[in-house]
Amino acid sequence: MNHLIQQAVDQLLLEQGEYSPLELLLAEGRLDYSEYEAWRTGEIPRLEQVLFGDPEKLDSLLAEAQEYAAALTLQPETLCYHAWGDAGGSPLSFSDNNIRELRFHTVFRKAKDQPQFDLFMDATATNLANGIVLTLIDRNNGEAHRLLDQLYEVDPGHPRLGALERMVEAGDRLAEQVADNAQELHYLKDELLPLAERELGRESRNLLVPHWRRLTDALQDQAFDPTWPELHASYTAGRALDWETVRRATQEDPGWPQQALLLRRHAHACGRLHNLLESLQSWIRLCWSSPHEAVAITTEADTDLQQMWRLFLALDPELTAEDFPAWLLLIRPGLAQQLPSPEDDELCPASYARVYHMLRERQPSQNTPDAIEIQRRGELKQLNPELFIHYMRTRPTR
């Protein structure tokens, strides 16, 4: 079984207490959140139509993940998804294939991590409070208002009334223009986000994303300020899972290649969009400009680059983060044919440029070094003795 799939399932269990095929597809970048929203509003008949990647590989991904979750003796449960808002709550379909349909709607739980439902209060008040939670998750703010009014009449002292009211009122803000960007950011981060996560659990995403999207729209003309880095569309769009807007917002800032945080956001967004070469170029520049920030590769890069980073950290002799791009060329020499020449980049280490050109100059059938190759090796050894050792280890032996 693929160990990367096991790691992905383990991560979901750690973060959410359950394995859900939907969450796996989102986490692995196989499903764009905007497409998920379109499915929940009835615009897309079957979710598998908009998944990214080869259908057979996606089917294998979900099958192996389910097999691994079942082997962990987790409890399987059937989870039905219903349409939001005007679509009338009708059940939604993942696939017209019965096996894939059943697999997608089966979650595996090790502990309850559901929105908080009242179990021991008066039955009428309990049903109303639980109904408000469900309508908030389903983005039906009109129905949430109606149930909230009833809860006020039935049990005005209900312990969760205040929290539910604040979340319902938050939905009303979506129809208004953002009056103050900084105040709105403070409200979302420090008030609504912790409230929604406490009351709705992981389903808080359904409530929060429209608010982050609204603030992103308000920040479209806001320049990046490193003293207030979260007051920028590249941050709020990321919270809204809108990776194309993150990418665009970073690139619109004229100084973005010199800002470590914007480089990270750009690299992460491009990875989520499966623009892996573009993502890699930003990670490379980050390694050169801010080597201490390169540790972000561990959590923010695509799965393959994360694996390369872990191998890099275990090298003997050790290399610095600044050397990671050059070492990556040694492991993946084909990248030298895909990445642009570093000649015009003032941050590029001389050792990277030397490795880059040595790999581009090498002939595919060349096993024995010629005079030029021997000279280049000597230059690399002088520039970076540790990198030279790893270079020699990757060369073909006769």
C-alpha cells in the first residue's frame, strides 16, 4: 500500500478525528473548493466530474485510503451530502458508479468530532439549537433566523443562544460592504473564527469561507505591507481556499520576489493549482533569499517536494537550505532542462549555477568525464566541497 496515502489518512485522523474521502480530496488538491461549493449548490450533478487527475488513479487513491482506514479498526458510517440553499436539500451524488458512490459516502471515525448538539436540554429547545447549527452549515441563513426566533421564545436562557445568535448575525454581514478592512480582519480572526470552530467543528469552513472571500474582494487594491502581512488579498484568499486569487494577488505586488512571505504564499498556491514548476521556482528563490524560511517546505509544498526535503535533511555530509535547489537538480537532473537559466538572478549561489550548467552540458550517453567535465568538477569542489561529494555520488559509475 502507498505510504503517502497512509500518511494523508493519518494526518486527517490527527486533525479531524476521522477519515473522510471528501476531506482527502480537498487536502490532496484533487478537488477545488469552489467546485465543491458548486456541487453543494446543485450546479454540478456529480462531484467526480470536476476532480483533478487521472480517474483511475483517483479511484485507486480512494480505494487504498478506505482499505487503510478499515485496517485501523475505525468505525465506518454512511454520510449523506445534501444541497445547500435554494436547491432544497436534495441528496447529492458523487458518481454514477455504485461502488465509487458508496466509497465516497463512507467515513471512518475514531472519535466524535461533530458539531456540538445539545442532548440533555428540553427536547424542543434542543431540536431548535441543533437545527440552527445545521442550517448554518448548509448556508441557509434565512432558516437559521427563523429557528433562532423560535428558540428565543421557547428558551430565552438557553446556554448556546448567544453563540448561535452571533453566528446567524454574521451571515447578515455578507450582504454589506466592508467598512473597515482592518476591523473586519480582526473580527474574522479573533471573534468569528474561534466561535465557529468551537460550535461547528470542521464544518465551520462552510460558514467562514464566504466571509474570507468578502474581505478578499475588499482588499483587491490593498498593497502588501510587511508590517501587517495578513491585511492582503493573498492571505485572505488563502483562508478562502481560493488559490488562483492567492497566486494573482502575490504576482500583482511589484516587490513580491523580495518578500519571503509572498514567495511562500505564491509557492503554496501554485502547488495547490498543480503548477508544480512555477511553485518550485518560488521555493528555490525562498531558499536563496531567506534560507531560514525554507522549513515551510515541510508543510506547505506539494507532497513530492516535502519528501525530497525530508531526504535532504538526512544527508551526510549536511548541506544548508541554500543548497537544497542544487541538490534537487542532482536528484532530478531533468529539472535542469525545465528551469530557467540562473544567470540573471543575483541571489543564485555560484555552486547552483555550476551544477545547473554541468547537467545541461552533459550528454545522455556520456559516462566517462571529458576534460571540460573534469574542470567543472574541480570548480564545484572549490565552490562547495560538501555539494561536490553529493554530486559525485549521483554520477554514473562504470
